[in-house]
Amino acid sequence: QVQLVESGGGLVQAGGSLRLSCTSSRSIRDSSMGWYRQAPGKQRELVAVITSTDRTNYADSLKGRFTISRDNGKRTAYLQMISLKPEDTAVYYCNLQFWGGIRKYDYWGQGTEVTVSS
């Protein structure tokens, strides 16, 4: 079982910045790491993904404000968020995916809450 621990969430004023971290209990070198978020009353949505080859993909609405990165040596993925808006308020979840043979493994963190005040 893989454990993902997120940190870095909190309360921030609009226009502020936060950096979220997600540390894995296993190596992430062969894994795609993703950040998703779920606002109250809404479905979980993709924020950003970074593959094992450092290719990145972002939700269109977040490009330019959010940056995903990874440090394989620290088994950690990051989400740098700038120019935060009240609509960015959500629980942010880390996701790890890797292939073991023909099986795809998919793990989620417990989430870290981000609240942006106006």
C-alpha cells in the first residue's frame, strides 16, 4: 500500500501564494503525479499532472498561475499556486499512478484544504 501525504494548505488572501507538497512512501520515479481539487458541492477536477518524463498537463483555466513539479529524490511532488482567487478554494488531492506489468496502480492522498479569502 502506498501512502501519500499532502501538506501546505491553509488560509490565504486573494492574490496570495501557496505551495502544496505530496510525499510518497514509495519511489515516484516511474509514476505520474497529479493534483486534483474538489470544491464544496462540486466534482473533483484535474488541476495538473506531471509524468515520469516530466511532461506536464494543466487545466486550461489554471495555466499560468499553477505550476506542478517533482523531486524524485525526495519522493515528492509540488504544486506552486500564485495569484490565488476565492474560486480556488477547495480540498486539493494528490494522485500517484504507475504501471506494474499490465496492472495500473492508482493512489490518493487524504487531501489538504486551501481556502482563499476575498
